[in-house]
Amino acid sequence: MKKFLISVILFAAAMVSPDAVMARVDVSIGISLPPPLVFPAPPHVVVLPDTNFVYVVPDIDIELYFWSGWWWRPWNGRWYRSRYYDRGWVYYGGIPRFYFDVDPGWRRYYRERVWYGYRWDYKPIPVHRLQKNWKRWDRNNYWERNRTWDVREYKPRPPQQRQELRFKRRQEYEKRPEVMQHQHPGPPKGASPGQGPGHQGRGGAPR
């Protein structure tokens, strides 16, 4: 009986495997992957104010984010994510939800150490500390509740104001290639609003 079961399992694996291999080949042929990133040393990140725990690597020219346990980067008009900041990128078929919470002027605010008129005393966070603590920080709403994102005398924006800012930022980002190709005239037939590939919520980025 044991031999029979093993034979059945092996036969099933042989039948399924070619399709799985073919699917991987199709994806790799259709979508190119970004090259690895080279850092002289592990980078530091800063957390962006008025976001749900979006971290950026500020001292490089490319856009590199950490959010919900993944590293994210736009490249050639598409989005990619990885568990590592410098390699292992895989295609992500949509726009990560955090992107419209990212203020387009954050680099200038970073250089001037000012966030909307308030002194921004950000503290660079080593990658190893981020990886160790991000879940706890998320769960406890640490940056908003305990630190107000290190912005002096800053009061977090009410939800309504955040939504208005998010809408304005989305309009600004719509001409960027990593957003343009995901714009659709409406949700797919039979789908409720927010189900299109460009509207993936926090659940779209598993931890």
C-alpha cells in the first residue's frame, strides 16, 4: 500500500511540474528584472512622517522603500519587491498602496530637515535594527504615537486631511511611468472599487 501511494504521488508531481516550470519561464521571458543594487555598506533608512510606516533609503538616487516587511522599488515603469534591499527582486503586478502616502517633496524636506514648517529631527535607522523591530513598531503605532515621526511639536493629521493629501499626491504621480501603466478607466466588470491591480491594499503585501 505504501509503495502504491508513493507511486501515485510521484506520478502526480511529474504531471504538475512541467506546467509550473512553463509558467515560470513565461513570466521571466515577458518581464525583465531589475539588476541588484550595490552598497558599500548596509544602508540606513528614515521613516516618512504622515505615512503608515513607510521607510526610505534617502542617500541614493533611486527610489527604494521598505514597507510591511518588503523592500520596494520602481524600475522601467514597473514595481518590484524583495525580502532583501539589494537583490532578489520579483515583479509586483500593481502599485503598492503606500506609494500615494509618500510626499513627492520628501527628499527636499530630508535635506532641509523640515517637514511642512516643523523641525524634522529624523534619526537614521540601520537596516539590522529595522528588520528586528518593524513589526513591533507597526503593531504599536510607534512612530506616530510615541515619536510623532521625530518632527518637533508636530500634530498628526486627522484621517480626512490625510485622505485629501493622498488624493492630491495620486494626481501628481499619475504621470510617472510606474503609475501610468496601471491606470484603468474603471474596475473590472463585476469587481468592487479598489480591486483592480493598481489598488492593492495592505493585504496585498504579505509579511
